[in-house]
Amino acid sequence: MLERLKRWRWAVLVALLMVAGLAFAFWPTATLVDVAEVTRGPMAVGVTDDGVTRAEDVYIVAAPVTGYLSRIELEAGDEVVAGQLISRMTSRLSAPLDPRSEQDLRGALAAAQAATAGSEAALGQAQRDLARSEELSQRGFLPLAQLEAARTRVSTEQARVQQSRAEANRLRALLAQPQGPGAGAPVPVRAPAAGSVLSVLRESEGVIAEGTELLAIGNPQSIEVVVDLLSREAVRVGPGNPVEITQWGGPDPLAGSVLRIEPFGRLKVSALGIEEQRVNVIIGFTGAAAAAAARLGHGYQLDATIILWQSDDVLRVPIGALFRGGDGGWRVFVEKGGRAREIAVSIGHLNDEFAEVTGGLEAGDQVVLNPANSLRAEDRIRAR
């Protein structure tokens, strides 16, 4: 027996070493995971979207007449007072008539006058016929239908006389109006209200049409924010909801509140080509933020988060620790004794960072963040 052991001792030793190596290689090791702590603290839920600033009252100054506009010397940022002269216009009532057009108009006027004379003569004859018809009808010698026809002829001829006279008057006005480029009196263009020039839409002199927009005036110290929310998000917002304004250019967020929600939704196509119904939500600045907002102008872009719910002290867990269980409920892995314990939790409000815990966890619990699909309950884990 001893001789046999001596003969095979090296083989047995090698076999034991191989078994030990295989056992060491396949022995279960702890999985490295990221962990976070369940804490108590403030939490808020809101909706965030892009916003644009605008002056509360914007006045668009337009050309009061069609004519020649003098150059506007004002520039964006200049202060104006109500009634201040902005520019002057020289109205142009008509373009000069060439001889051919004037001759055509005079011929048309003569035809209209002749038509008027003919219509007046026909009207006189119709009125005399009507008088005779009424006399015969009173004696019983004329049917009622013929009397009605005579009255209709009088009404028809009266309308023709009015039409021909109106046409003649129109042609006389075209021939009588002043001719030449300088016709018309100077018309001043004045500022409708005090404020700053936001933009000059038409600066150079030249001939423009009535209603052409010249410049915009507003008060840059009185700024509000317009955020266009999806209609399904806008219905959750109400006047008075607090707002946190970020990405406006300053180091700290600005405080605001919802002033009103416009009742009219409009169709907007997103950058991905998706049709969306958008609603404007108007936000005003509150407290010290109003002074800081004076640095903003009309049409500046920013981000606005409208707070729908908030609390100063809630039990919260990072949303990266949550996953759905087999029954569809929320689950987390809690680190206890170096092993992963799967625990069902009840969740209230959710935001981009935390979830409100209403049951299943306590403050101080260590939860696994972003658990891998291969992680199972009771697996050994070790925090990185």
C-alpha cells in the first residue's frame, strides 16, 4: 500500500492542485455595484420647457398713409416719449396719368354721363306710366299684376340712375385728384407710448404702403416669459404655480410665478416632424428676480420649470435604483450583509432625480443603482 502511494504521490498531488484551482476559479465572487443612500429632504415635481422673454406691452408703429417716408434716425435701444416725432411722410394720392389713360377716363366719363341722362329719361317715363296705371287701377280697368309691373319698372330705373351717377362721380374724382409725385400734405409719424425702441423694421427712406410696420416700441424693464407647453401638460398648470427659471445667463435661478394660461391652443410641428398642440403659459418674475430680469431683453431664450408639487421633507430614493418586478410593481435591491435583497416599494411622486417613497424603505438604507439584468436576489455584492 505504501509502495503504491509512493508511486502515485505526485499524480495525486497534481490532481489535488487542479481541483483546488478549479474550485478557486469557479467560486462565486461578489458583484461590484454602485450604491446610494435613501435620504430625507426637499423634493419638487414640475414640467420644464424652453421659454422666450417679451415686453409686456409692445407697440408696433405703422405707416398711417401710402407715401414717401423720410429716413428714421432712431436706433434699437433709444428712449422715446409718447407723442415724439419718429418720422414724416408725404402722402401720394395718385400716380401721374399719361395722356392715353386720361383720354380713356374722359371717354368713360362721357359714356357714364350719357348713360345717366338715358336712365333719368327712362325713369321719368316709368313714373308717368305708373301714374296712369294707378289711375286706371282705381277705376277697375287695369289688372293688379300690370300695376305691380309698372312699380317694378320704376324701382329698376331708379337703381340704374344711381349706378350711372356713382360711376360718373368716380371717374370725375379720378380726373380731379392732384397729379404728380409731390401731391399730398406732410403726415407726421409719432410714438404711441413711452418706452424703448425694440427694433427698427424700416429705416431707409422711400415710398411705402399704408400699414407698413416701421418700428416696435416697448418697456424692456417690464419683462414676462412665454412658455409653450404641450396641451396635456398645460392643463396641469394653474395661475400662481411657482416657476424656477434657469439657463438665462446668470449664476442663480430666477423665481417667478404663472400669471395666466392662454385658452387657445395652436398646432406646432416639432423638429422631428411631429404635430403637437401647444399652449402659451405666461410667467411673471417675483421678488428680487424682477430686478435681475431687467438684464434680459425682448426675445431672450431661457428654460422655465413650472412647479406642480413640492415638499420640504420627504423620504426619497434615486430613480436609478428602481426597476419593475414580475407583477409590474416597483422594486429595489437593498444591500444587507453583503447580499442583494429584493424589496417591493411604494412610490408617490417622481421627478428627474428622485422618487418619493411611501413604503418599503427607511432613511439610511443602501440601495443598488442601475442594477444589471443578471443581478438576482441573495447574490453577493460589494460597493465600488
